[in-house]
Amino acid sequence: MPRIPVLEPQELPQEMRALHEELVRVTSNPRNEVVRGFGHRPEVIAGFLRFFIPLRSGGLLGSRLKELLRLRVAALTGCWG
């Protein structure tokens, strides 16, 4: 059980709800506990999400290739699970 209760999407502040929905679309992860956990402090996570969402969804490379690159970098740097 987390020390900080995560909010349900409908409990998030309006701005966070929109960012959460966009993040779900980009990551295909409907849970996104990090965003829901930071729902108590939207000013902390909102700036990061404004940076992260375009980084994750935009660009010239496809999503599959980006993920393969992340995995390769993790393997090469010893950051493998």
C-alpha cells in the first residue's frame, strides 16, 4: 500500500485530468500511478508532463524503434532490470 494515496482519474484537478488522459493515450497505460500520486501536487508533475508527452509521442522515430533504443541503452549502461 502506498504511503501517499493515489487519486482516481476523476479526483484529479481539471488540468491534471487532461494531462493524465493525454499520457494514457501516449503510453497506453491506463493506470499511470505516478501522475495519480502527484495529483496532490499538480504543480510538481505538470511541468514534467508538458515536457514528457511531446517527447514520448512526437519526433521522427516510431514508438517501437524508440522503445528498442531505450532497451538497448539500458542494456549497454547496465541499467537492465
